[in-house]
Amino acid sequence: MIRKSLKKSLHLRRLEAAVRRVHASFPNKHLIEFDLSKFESGYKGEKSLEYYFSFLDETAYDILFNVRLPCKGYYFQIDAAIITSNFVILLDSKHISGDISFEHNHHQLVRKFKDEYTTYSDPIEQGERHSFQFQKWLKDHGFPPVPVFSKVVVTNLNSRIIVPPQDYKYKRKIENSVIKSTQIVERVNGYNKSLRREYLSEIDRSRLINTLIQHHTPSDTNILQIFKIPKELILTGVHCPSCHHIPMIKFRNYWLCTKCGCKSADAFKESVLDYALLCGPQITNKQLRKYLNISRSRSFTILRSMNLTSIGTTRDRVYIIPLED
Ligand SMILES: [Zn+2]
């Protein structure tokens, strides 16, 4: 069964917030939009895996989406892990359209789409590194060694995988390591039939899942720094939860969007989250007033209604906006 479900990563949510909130006059706004479209496409690919996982026997497999683990001062990110008592499969999802060629000699993957070429680092090599890091991580956390396989899953079913015909050894490697999403069930069930030895007891397996969830470390990116966005270019006011127009107008019991007519009693909640995604999770009453263009008393009402944890005394109280990942 799915033990860690798929959610939008904090980085993707930060990019969404930046596209909503950064003023159109920012010269590099198109770069943020471009990055957002890449991450959205990746998320769409991962989302499509959920469908294929539903064909696996729920009792035999534990599945964790998006686990980022520390290893020797670095982090490695697994899109999805399928865990059984006999083996582990790490999946790296690639939502790429067009013709995909693997170039062993240059350690790269080349995508040809509408006569344009894009180069990526070789995901098979990355998968091998992840398997190695995962095995090291298992050892460091006191788990018995278990066979770990990595697969690159091409989730865009319209793309064409091109294998170099001359290099037989590499050709076999690609056929073994790169699969379309439609092959997941067949491959996993194949391993299940051939690998009968149990490496992880029920207790070990359950502890492994809990330890992975505990050690998952969301990446702490700062979008304002990455794109060099001045804070003054962040739009202030409550945004419409439906069409993202800024600002909504406050009436006695609700906020109104003058663009799409959406009415919402708690539209401010998403805007407060945007603040945390872009500027960090701490906010004072004064900062919230300025950010949402509201009065001091309304700001207090909002902070109270969100049940936020706070630190400090009344004058310099700081509220913490939780950002789940
Ligand atoms: Zn609207």
C-alpha cells in the first residue's frame, strides 16, 4: 500500500507562489514560469504512476513517493520506492516527450522534439548512484542488505526510446533499466517471482518505512534568492483561490474577487501560505498587515483563526506558518 503519498514538492509550490506573486515587471519572470512548467510536467509524470501502482498487490508492496535522504553530506532524491521483504525498486520518473536517445559515451540522454534537441544527464547512471547510496543508507541505519534495483520510468507514453544498435552491452542495460509506465507491474511481479529469499522481516520492513519517512528532508530552496527577486516586487493583498487575481476585496463576512466573482470566507489562508513559501515561515503581525494590506485588528483575527504557533512576547511576537511536505 502507499505509505507516503504523492504531494506537490515544496519547490514546485514555491514556484507556483512566485508566478502568482511576483510583479509582471520583473525582467526574469519568464524564467520562473519556464521552471514551473518543467516541475509541473515532472509532477504530472509522477502522478500518472499512481494509476499503475493500483494494479500491484496492496499487501505485498509498500510504496513511498518523494523521499529525499541525507548521505555523506549530500542528499539524494527518489521519486518513488517500491519496498518488499525481498527487494527494493527505486523509480526515477521522466516525463519527456519526443524521441529519447541514450548516449553512453557522453553520459547523457538527448531528447529530440520538434527538431529541437535538449540534453540531460544520463538517468541510468544516476539510478545506479541512487542504488549505491540507498544501500549505504540501509547499512548506516542498521538494516540488513537487500537487493536494490533502479529503474528510469518514462511516463510520457507518446515518447519513443531510441537504443544505440551497435553497443550490445549498453543496449541490454537500457532495456533492463528503462521502462515505460505500462511495464511497471510486469517488471515488479517478475522480480517477485524470481527473488524468493526474504531479506527483511516484517518488523524490519515496517521499521524501514518509518525510518525513511522520518529521515525525509524536504529541499530548502529560496526562490527569491535563486531568481534574484527584490521583495518590493512581491504583489501584496489576498489572492483569489480560484483565478489567482490579486487583490480580493474584503466585505464583512467574505473576500470577493472582482475578476471572476469568487467569494471566500478564508481566502487569506492561501495567501499566508504564499508568504511562507516565498519569504520563510516566520511572520509578525506588522509584516502580515503590510503583506495583505489589512488593519492591525484584522491581522490579529487572521493569525488567531489560523491557530499558528508563536514565539516571543506580545510586542515582538513571531508566528510560524507550517509548510507540510
Ligand atoms: Zn478570481
